[in-house]
Amino acid sequence: MARAPLLQLSDIRLTFGGNPVFEGVDLVVQPGDRMALVGRNGSGKSTLMKVMAGRVEADSGQITIPPGTRVGYMEQDPDLSGFATLGDFAASGLAPGEEYRIAMVAEGLHLRMDASVASASGGERRRAALAKLLAEEPDVMLLDEPTNHLDIQAIEWLEAELSQSRSAFLLISHDRAFLRALSRSVLWIDRGVMRRRESGFAGFEDWRDDTWEAEDDARHKLDRKIKAEAKWAVEGISARRKRNQGRVRALADLRAERAAQIRRQGTAALTMESGSTSGKMVIDARGIAKSFGETQIARGLDLRVMRGDRVAFVGPNGIGKTTLVRCLLQQLPVDAGTVRLGTTLEIAVLDQNRAALVPTASLWENMTGDPALRVSGASDQVMVRGNPRHVIAYLKDFLFDERQARAPVSSLSGGEKARLLLARIMARPSNLLVLDEPTNDLDVETLDLLQDVLDGYDGTVLLISHDRDFIDRVASQTVALEGQGRVTVYPGGWSDYARQRPAQSPQPSAAPSASRAAIPAKPAAVTRRSTLSFTEQKKLEELPGQIARIEAEIAKLSDLLSSDGLFTREPAKFARASEALVERQAALAAAEETWLTLAERA
């Protein structure tokens, strides 16, 4: 028996005074649907979601929501006016007695419930909106960039929460790993048309490329047909004027069809040129420590960054990643230790707060007002890697038109602001690039292009990101801030770090795991009333010694894997040691579980 849809769109059309944002959109949302909504920045994804949520009215078409069906919407810029704290807003839709729901969600999202709305950052406001939606558990959840401003731990928690949710949901996100983990179907908006694929995001890019290839073939065939018909019109129409007027009209129709086709938007012309070559050593930090009040960011950290390295910094929000990078760049003093920078460094920075942009000024003014890009005596040119270019021509490389160039920055979407910042930092030569959350709001195609640019960049890259897929694609080593001043350097990207961290990142001794805390230093005495067999009793007495031996083996393997240069010097040995470490870790978990089971029975 077919299930009644939760939400249905029929022939939806919307324009904003020009070409349609989208038209002819049909969509049915069924119980259990898990859909990814994808498309280029500016293609109308957020607008379509607002139409579904009833926040924007379509020009034509019909939206059907059965009575009693609840549709929840998490927008990028939530309105929290009228609430004193984030917790007040997040709990505002819950019935009396259900406040426990928001407390559980707030813990997973690291939301400060008592934080003042007036002083809350944009990221905290979005987390409050996300917490409110998850706690209310509507029948349909519309999530617009829910992972922005979440750290990796919170993203993984959100993945687990959504994976077991009973709600149908629609996701807009730039996070490939997040979309791959959760989506079962893909909605793709491209030049006003929406296509649906009944499969997850993992195969989306191949499907998109196949669609574009077929479109290019069809356009090529149409161009050849028009050329042939135009030749006939010139050479043969005079002798058969009356008989062939239908063919002339058909040619006119072909030309109209070709003119009506909307070409795909190109990709931004991202290119980076390294400045003068830096010294081989870029950063040499020895025994550095840094604290803010009682919060210890790093202690005893040794880190050497060489020319060409791609170093990712990961850790929870607020743990001090940006502060640590600023210390490494000598922009903040360290409490202890030394930081030495290499020679002839030219540093370019993309900051996560987009603070370098003046919201009230136009794109034009933001470019020409940058002292590093200013051309003496010219108000319409910028210096792009040593050569003057007209500001409009350069902005067009980043997919901005002249109308946008004269509009204020505040009118741009998040992705467009990110592109504008990329335009600024890529205009200047550099040999050390600092990227603080560069993936926020960028579409998949621009992320791919940015990765290609970084692959060909001769300089050094310091990357702060919560995008696991992007870290895997870019980073050659990962610096993990693990709390209480503990900072560990791992070879490889996020996946490599995730495989190594269980053994190499033990919990602080002040907070042992329940299983470890329960294991005695010496074999426990077993009373005569024990229900264990002789064999089980003997095993219980022997297990603490076995556990100690396994822990010693894990410690040796961890020391081996931590040795400098092993990954690059002896990759086969590194791989064998990694496999052994995983096997010993599993053996330890099994031994602890067996001990707990036997001890409980005894």
C-alpha cells in the first residue's frame, strides 16, 4: 500500500524580475526520504527550501502538505529576536515536560544554553536553530548548511542523530562526507531545472558529468543541423519559395531553440602564483606553550613546517586552533618555548569570519581599497600578481558580473563572500597560505577547483577546517588539538588521523574509561560463592596480567609510529605497525570486556 506523501510540489515556478530561478519543479517527499539538495552557489537551493517551508511564495504552482504534517526549517540566518538566551529560543517550540530533549541535543552540538542572544555569534545562532529543529522532531526537516560552524565531533554526532531519525529530511551542505553518509537520493538544481536521482551523493558527480556530456553532444548536433539548414536556405530557397516555407519556419524554430538554451555557468578562474621562494624551513617551533586564563591550548609542542607542506589543524570549536596558528606565525606571543620563522615569507590569509570584507562597501571598493592590491593613481584597477587589471574583468574571473561589482558586500550569499575573499588573496603573490575554514558556503565545483589550485601551489599551506573530505584531499600532515594542552602531529589527512588516534590519543588519566577504571591492579580474590567454573575462575585471575601485556605492546607500537619520518622513510614498516596497532587495540577491548563479564558474574 502506497504511503501518503508528507509534502508535494507541483509545477513550481519562481522569478526575481529576470530569468526564472527555477520552473516546472515537481517534488514528492515521502516518509523516510533522505535527500541531498545540490547545485552551484546562486542556483536557488536555499530559495527552493524557503518555498517548501512557506517562507517564500512561488509565482505559480501548488504546495500540498497534509493536515497534521509538521515541516521544520533550519535557515542560515535565524531570527532570534524576542528571546534572551539561546536556550530560550531553542526550547520555545517544545511542549511542557519535553525540555529534556533540548538538553540532550544541546550537549551533542556543544550549544551554550545560557548564552545571551545579543552577544551570540552567527555560528552559535545557527547551532541554536539546529538544536531547536532536532528537539522538535518534525515529520519533515529542511536543513540549510547544518554543518557550517560545527566542529568535526559535532558533525559526527549530527550524522549519527540524523541517521537514526524517523523524520524525512532534505539537506543542503558543502560537506561531501556528510552527504555521502546520509543521503539516499539527490535533487540537483541546474539553470532553473531540478533533476532527481534515486541514489546517494556518492555517485552524484559521475551522474552530473554524464548529463553535461550528453547535453554537449545534443548541442553540437543541433549546431550542425542549424548550419546545414542555413546553407540550404541560402542556396536553394529561391527556386522553391512556396513549397519550402515550412522548412524555413523550422530553421527559425531551431535557431530559437538554440538561443533559448542556457549555457552552464563556468567555474571561477582560480589561479595562485607563488611569490619569491621561501627558505626550506618555514616554521620551527620548539617546546611552545600557550594558555588563555585556565584554558591550556598547547604545552611542550615541537613542530617543524617545511616548504611545500600542507598542514591541517583539527580539534573542537574553541580549543584554540586559530590561536595556535597565530602563535606559529608570531602574531601572538607564546608563554614558553621558541618560534622561528623562515626567510622571505609572504603570507596570505583567508579568515573564517570574513573580517577583511567591509559589508557596507561594494565589491569594487573592497578590491580597490585593499592596500596590497591598490594601483597608484588608478581607481578602477587592481594589482593581480604584479600586473594591473581592471577590477570588473578580474571579478568576472570569479563569476561576478558588473551589477554585482557595484552592489554592497552585504547583498552577497555566504558562498559569494568566500569567492570574493579568494579573489583578494589570490591576487597577491604568496608563499605561505593560511586558510581558516575556507570550505564554508563554497559549492562542490569551487571546492574541487580550490583543491586543484592548492595541488599546484608551490608554497606552504596551513589549513584549519572541519571538512573531513577536504582535509583528506589536501593535507600531508594533521595537527590535532586534543584538549588540556595536548597537541599531537599525525602523518596524512583526517582518515589517517582517525585510524591512529584511538591508541595515540589516550584519555587523560584524570578521566579513565569505565572499563579501564574497573580493572584492578592485581587479580581480584574470587569468593567461594562464585558461579564461575574452574576454567572461568582461572581466566579471571589471569586477565589483568594479559591486559597489562597488551597495553605494553600498544605503547611500544605507538612510540614506533610516533617516530619522526617513519611514514616517509619506511612506509611498509609503518603500514605493518599500524595494522598491528589496530589488532592489539581490538584484543585489548575484547580482554577488558571478558574481564568485566566474568567479574560481574563472580
